[in-house]
Amino acid sequence: MTLPERFIDWFASRGWQPHPHQLALLAATRDTLLIAPTGGGKTLAGFLPSLVDMAEGAEGLHTLYLSPLKALTADIARNLAAPVAEMRLPIRIEDRTGDTSSAKRARQRVDPPNILLTTPESLALMTSYPEAPKIFANLKRVVVDEIHALADSKRGDQTMLGIARLKTLAPGLIVTGLSATVSDPEALAQFMGGAEVLRADPGPAPDIALLPTRATAPWAGGNAHYAVPDVMEAVAKARMTLIFVNTRAQAELFFQALWENNPDNLPIGLHHGSLSREARQRVEQAMAEGALRAVVCTGSLDLGIDWGDVDLVLQVGAPKLVTRLVQRIGRSNHRYDAPSCARLVPANRFEVIESVVALEAVAAGNLDGQPHGPGPLDVLCQHILLTACAGPFEADSLFEEFRNAGPYRALTRAEFDACLDFCATGGYALKAYDRWQRLMERKGLWYLRDPRAAKLIRMNIGTITDPEQLNVRMARSRGGAPLGTVEESFAASLEPGDTFLIGGRVVAFERLREMIVEVANTPRKQPRIAVFSGVKMASSLQVSHQVQALIGDPSQWAKLPEDIRDWLETQRRLSVLPRAGVLACETFPRGDRWHFTIYGFAGRNAHQTLGLLLTRQMEALGLGPLGFVPTDYALMIWSVDPVEDAAALLNADSLREGLDGWLAGNSLIKRTFRSVATIAGLMQRNLPGQRRSGKQATFSSDIIHDTLRRHDPDHLLLRITRDEARRGLVDFDRIEDMLRTNPTIDHAHPPHVTPLSAPLVMEIGRVSVEGEGRERMMAREAEALMREAGLA
């Protein structure tokens, strides 16, 4: 396919020329993964073959666009409207998300547009209708935007199963994946089912560095408030700044700190997933109009939406993943020929080192990422049920269709049959219950046992099983305006009068009414409770290994700030340095306790698991463990008696045995089971006319979990749960990686607290209460610890 004259003239009218990768994708005749930098026109490249193909008109749905974000579909619709209108192409473009009216969705099933912009969940829903063969009969192309973001979760597996279904319904379908940040292009191409990789010119190198600050980074903490004056100075010099933080909690706190240090009253917005849709849309509109100078945001603005004239990105806190940093950098100077500009603001001393490592990785193009494991079977179970909603199917044909999906190419027939049996009967222990007997076989075809069950199955589509969210509103007497959402568990912990942050303001809890958290304004400037919970992200293994190697190689310290070099040099004199291939440990006394520190660099979640396992072992050995504190970099356990033999404690076989015993009766495993059971269709969160609360769903899933453990311990969902818990919930694979890559244990016995352990000592007993008193207390404690560690 070549570019028609009409399109050449349109490019010229805008002063553009088609990029080579846009023309190469136009000529592609098979599935392709396009890797192009932000601002490189990859979205237009993805749609160009469709626009050219439909230039003279088309019948029905020709192109399906899939995005991980609803907001991205609306943005793409706006961007596509320009070339279609200016070249007068006879193409109808519509979107379909959870926000689309039911009337419009119903019409699209009968009269689909030529280009439909949607999400993985809406695709799954559409393929479940009996009309699916007719809707997709003329489909020629699928464009999957930001495919790397989908591939990192079960939504990606759901997407690939949906595309495999589309290829059955529309033979000859061509799929295009688009991404700016891919750590392993060949692996992502295999995830797509075996696509060809097309790499665009990467464009100019980004302008990225640490933000110069007047004060040095503190020993501990994650809020980076020491740098607020420097951040405000950078915002004042830029036209528009995106300030990325890693959690919603940090976003609220940093936004509040900026407003308290904003003498020029620069307009600053706040954007994260727990704010009300109205609040997010107001900020997005203000950004598009250029009415804001800065926005404090989380991953809610990570992906390809082009918001206004952003010329600076600030990353507050270590980015944790190099790929995430590259994605966020690309939000500034969103043009192919202009270098992105970004500055990093580490929150503490360890994060300074991590930020230096991340800067080097970006410069070298060394992106990180986790290899994608085999497709999860709970998603497969859901897809079997959705397939049955569309009509009867033959098991052999469906098995082959699933194996055409990249994540499931290694699916065995035994695994498929186990999923099919679960969908049909619920499994051995549940066969007696009619509610879980959902499929039946007749003359070689599988049907829904009760066609009325299709409605319930469709209502519970999806793989996102976040904690139950409750809406937060001002009390009715104060207008009832929506502010956002908080986790149900957080709401349950509140007492009347408790104050917390949401939407950049401090509010006071009044009452919980009909699953709505009612609040009022309060004169307090500091919240009693810092904020609702947020996701804590672990650094990638690549970043962690490089941080460990940098700390352990004094010849590389010149690239670090002077105060960090002094910190590490004092550690080297007093104790042991973490270094590549060596697991560094310390045992030292402080007060009437002994402290045992492991510098594992395995991430907070893995260190949390390791702490639970080691304290159980220490209890059995009579060492009297009293508590522990994990960080991304290390684990500290304090006890009555000292740890003398670290190697005996850190035995992989003993830890694995301890993990299995601990998980068997732990509430965390039940949380994982609840998620697996919901995705697989055993549990229904949504019911006609109502939605179960998180507490109700937990109660029901816990009963089922305990029943299966007693009567069917090898049940499919229990097997899935155990695998996921080991891999994701408790990050035991990171503990195994830590022991495998650091076969030598170096156990030091310094006389007192050490420079690297001091930040962990400061974490002991920390509570989420903010205010001047706590800041003064922490400052005094830091000063005392510095003297004790030899860093006066």
C-alpha cells in the first residue's frame, strides 16, 4: 500500500513529511510492533493504513483501536477527527467505554462505526454477544496503543485472548502494537503472537538530570519536602510542568506542600485516580487550555495523552522502573525533533543513588521489565464463559484458538480441560451446587446451561480487582459535592472528627452513609491521618542490582554527590559495604536490643515477606525477635539476642518451606484467592440492581476458600492462587533471586548503628501522622543518629 496524493498533500499543508516508520507500517502486510519515541507520530502511523484503505468508503467496522485508558480513547478521537475532516474522508469514528450511554452501545451492536475506539473490557463484552460474528465480519485491522502497559497485567492476557477471538471471526486480520518504551521488543512481539518488530528513529536524547537543591536529601522518608522551594523555582521558570509522584498519598502530600510554598499563587492542579471524575476532567481541561503552570500527578497521566504545552517533567521520588521514567520523560516537549526535559528529585539518600543509576540506564538505553510468564488460567476461565455467552462452541476449536494468543501459546490440553471442567461444574468440591454448574455438553458442543446466566457473566467482566472503593462527598448539609474515592478498609478505620487529605484539601470525617463517606471542611492545616493508602512500587531487579553494584564499587563514587560519598565512605570504614554477588549483613547493639540488617535490594514487599519468615525462624531459635522494618533496599530485625549465624537463617530451602507453611493459614492468601475467584467467575461482585460491598465479597470468598482447602486442596483456583501468591503477592521470586545472585554472605558486627542502617532505625515506629511536631522530632532523631553513626 502506498500513500495516495490526497494524503501527501495533507501532510504538506501542515508542513510535515511522513516519517519513514509511518510509511513502513503502511506497507506492512502482517502483525507489527512499532516502537517509536513519544511525539514520533506512532498513533497516526497505526491508523494511516486504515485511513488510506477507507479513503473511498467502507462497510461496517473496519478498524478497532484498543487503549488501556478511557481518557486516551477520547484524546485519540479528537486527534483523528482533524485528518478525517480536512481530507473529507467518509469515515465514522466513535468510542465505546464504560462512560458510553447504553443507547449508543446498543446502536453500535447493530450499526458499528468504521473505527471504534475502546478498551479491553469493552472488547471482551462485545465478543460475548451473539451478534459478534456480524459486528466483526468486516474487521481488517486492530491497533493496540501503549501495548507495553497492557502486557504488564492480566488486562494484556485478556486483550490477546480477545484478539485471538477476532482472528477467528475475521480471518486475515492485521494487528499493530504501538509503544514508546519496550525493554524486550522480541518478547513483546511474541506476546502479540509473533509480530514483526519495526523500530523508529529514537530522536534526540532527552535532557535529564538531578534537580539541583539547596538542601541535601534526608536520610529517610519518601515525601521530598526538603526540595519544595527548588521545585517551585523550576515551575516558575517553565511554561507547564508535570510533577510525577509514585503514589496517590504522596501526590496529596506534595501538592499540599507546594501550595504552602507558593508566594506567587501560581495555578497548580492535582490529578490521580482516586479523585472524582469531575475533578480530573477540570484539571485536564485546564491543562489543555494552558491555564495551569503545574500538575502534581501519578500514573494517571503516564500514558500517551498530549496535555497542553508541557516543557518540563519533574519526577519526585525514585522512578523505580527505568521504563516508567522514560515514559514520563516523554510527556515534555511532545515533539519528535525536540529533546524531552526532565529533572529527578530523590526523596532520601538511597534514592539519590537509585536516581543516578536510572539516569545512566536512560542514557545507555537499558530499559528494564519483567519477563511475561504463561497466561493466567483464571483469565482463561473467564474467557471460556464469555465465549459460551456468544453461542455454543467446540472444545477442540477453542483450545486451538487460545493457543494462537501469545500468552497462551504453551497452554497444555490438560490445563485447558481443567479450566473447562471448572466452568462446567465448579470443580470436585462444588459439583453439588447448581449455581456453579454453568456449562453443559450436547452433541460435541458446549452451551450455557442456563442462558439467563449470560447477563451475570457479562456484568462481571474484567481483570481489575482493586480494593473496594467508597465515594467521598461533602455532607448533604454542605452541598454534597463529590471529592473522590477511598479504600473501604481506610474508611472503616475512621472515627468522627478524623481528618485526612483528599483532592488537595484537609477534610474531617463525619459519617458513613449508604456506602458514602461524608466529610466536612476543617480549619486544620495538617491532617491527623496522612492520607488514604496508595500502591507502593518496588524498584525493578535491574535497578536494584545496579544500585547494589554502585554502592560496592568506590571507583564509581565520583558520579555521586559529596554528602553521599561521605556517607558510603563512613560505612566502609565502620562495617561492610553491599556489593555485587555478596549479601551484606550486620548485627549491632543499640540500647537493650540487638539489630540485624540485611541489605537485600529486593524491594519492600519481598523484604516484608523475608522479615515475616526470618522472625518465625528466630522465634524457633529462641532469639526473641521483637519486630522488623522493611525498605526497598534492606530489612532490619530487632531482637532480645543477637543473630550470630546469618547463613543458617538465609537458607533458600528453609525459607521456601517456611513460606508454604505461612501462606497456608495467612489472610493474604485469601485476598489473592478472592481476586482469582472473581476473575474466574466463581465470585460475582456485581449483581443485577446491586453491588456487593468488599466486606460481603470477603466473607463469601473466605468461606469458599476454607471449604476448598478442606475438601479439594488441589482445586484449580487454589493452584492458581498459590502460584500467584508466591510470584506477586509476597514477591518470593525476588527473595530467591537475592539468594541466587548473592551466593556469598558477608556478616559484620559493628559496635553501633551504621550509616546505611540509620535510615532503617528512623523508620522504626513511624506512624502516618504529619505535622510540625513530627518534623522536629525526626530532625532531632536524625541528628542523634548521625552522631552515633560517625557522621556528625
